Amino acid sequence: MPGKADHALPGPEAVTTGKGGSVFRLGHDRRATYCLTLPLAAVGALASLALRLGSGNAFDEIALPALVVLILGLWVLACTRRASVQFIDRVLLVGAWAFLLGRIGFILFASGVTNRAELIAATAPWLPLLLMAHSWGLGERRALRLSLAALATTGLLTVVYALNGQALPEPDAQASTHTGMLNTLIQMLLAGAVTVMGQRAVLRHMRDQASGSRTWLATRGADQDPLTGLPNRMALEKLLIGLTARRPSGLAVAVLSLDFLERVQHERGEAFTERLTAHVARTLSATVRDQDVVGRLSHTEFALLLRVPDDRAARAACERLRVRVASLPLDGVLPTISVGVTVWAQHLDGQDMLEDAARALRQAQDDGHNRVQLAGKLRTLPTDLDDSDVNDVEEAAAV
């Protein structure tokens, strides 16, 4: 029975984690997507051209047909496999940015444009959209460089427009329009900057998840528990070494023990005990988040590796597991678990964290079993939570 760390992992082509690689690079699917979407983009550009032919916008009358020709050419290359997906990515992005920045420059500085505010407002949403497109087709470093270059170019155009407006005396109506244009441009730049920062945070999060997934993939087989399909102790220790070496802050380790398993084995036999252990393993795997890792440490113990903002969230996550296990009986037997959990705080290494969590587990067992003990703390979470308390715990554990 594969654990959650197994079935939740991305496929080998779904994500690359190096900072120079795209996290969305799917060659065959991307080509098929281009074959479907590029004609729609060309139709959209033609529709925009048809709607604006009477507006006197000289830039659109020239640039939109050129953009349509570029899109259709890339569509032919994609469907006939005459060019790589990476080539199509880059040419499409260069063409789109040339059109967008050229249009912004035309709106700001060309003479005879009467509806500048309307045109710049219609153009503004495309800046963050194009910035988001970078992570689709480029590696992280290249995407960041291109995003910063695009924002810098847009910022330069904004500064020149602001200085140009200050240098020329304008009537009140024109001054108001100029101020409105500057406000729109500044908001557009702020939206673009927030997009880039959010993009970076998402890529970093995905890279951390993929790195952990790749580590677990490397440990499968010999380091997999045969009964539960979960990582065994050796696999967990390898993973802990990598996690503590890369980014220990926010890392939590929990050791979970099945209560009174020897008594159950004496009463129901070894075969049932193994079924119960596998049942609890399935429950744990189905309850934790996709990025968390559950493994089996020994005959009676499991371990959980997770990222949390603080010790309160770590306790809440473990309490959620305890409540969930205790709510799913097997053949009339209601399993319970005791949990010891520790959060990284000047530990020597991952092994030190495991030992700290194990000490907390022994304290939870000494206090009566079926409870959660935070390492270094005397208090435990109560075992008689009502439904509203459980909901609060689950919401906190989902952080």
C-alpha cells in the first residue's frame, strides 16, 4: 500500500527543480496546447484589430497584423514539429513584449492620440499577465531577468512621460488626464512588481516540494517499509539530513506510537496487528498534507516530517492526526496513538530532532497515552475535544 508520499509526488516530467529550469515544462502537452490555443490568440488579435480600425490607432493597425502573422507562424511550427517548444516559448514572449511595450510607448508619446487614458487602461492588465507567463516557458533565472527588464523598461517610459508632462505647460483638462495616466502607470508597475514577487515565492515553494519528492523517490525500494509502503527509518533519516542541511527553519518532527499494540496482538493475533498497523498508516497518509512525509520507524512507531510556522501549528497538526486515527476503528478495535513532536530550535541535526520527539513521546505515554506532547513543554493537548474544538484544530493544522 503506497503512502501519501508516493501517490502525491509529481511525475518525472512534471517539474524540474534547478533554478535554471521551468517548473511547468511539459514538452508534449505544451506543444498540443499551443496547437489548440495559438489559433484562438490569432482570432482574438484579428477581432481587436477589426474593432479598432476606425479609432485612428496607427500602432494597432500595423502591430496587430504583425502579431497575427507571428502567432500563426508559431502555430504552424508547433503543429508540424518544425521547432522546439522552447523556441516557440521564447519567440512568443519576445513578440508579446515587443507589442506591449511598443503599444505603451505609442500611447504615451505619439502625437494625435486622443484617448490615451482609455488605451493605457486597456493595456495595463496585460503587463502582470505577461510577467506570469515567464514561469510557463522559462527557467527561474531567465524569467526573473526578463521580468526585471520588462518592469525597468516600463518604469523608464513612465519616468520620461512624467518629466515630459512637467516640462510642458498644459491646460487643466490635459493636466488632469496626465495625472490620471501617471496613476494608472504607477498602479500597473506595482501590480507587475507584486506579480514577480509572488511568482518567486510560488517557484521557491514548488522547488522545495519537488526537492523533497525527489529525495523520497531516491529512497524507494530498499528503503520502503514492505507492510505499509511508507519510507522506513533509513529513508526518513536520509530525508532529514537533506532537510536540515538545506532549510531547517520551520521543520517539525513528530514520532507517533500505536498505543497498547502488544495487548492487541495478544488478544487478536499477529495477522490482525499487521492489518491494524497498515490501517493506521493509510489513515495517517490520507490525513497529512501533500508536502508532508509520513514514515515507519519501527514495529509500533511512525514519524512525520512537516513544515510549520510555529510550535502551536505543529501541535495542532499532530492533534488532528490523533483525532483522525481515533475516529476510524477496524473490526471493532479503536486504535489510538500517542505523539511526541518537536520543532527545529538549535538542534544539532535531524537525528537530534528525532530523539527529542521520541523523548516527548515517552512523556505522552507516561501521562496516559492517546495524547500529544510538545518537546520541552509540560502541557499536552486534551483528549476530550468536542466537535468545535476539533474544527479549530484542523483549521490550525491546515496552515
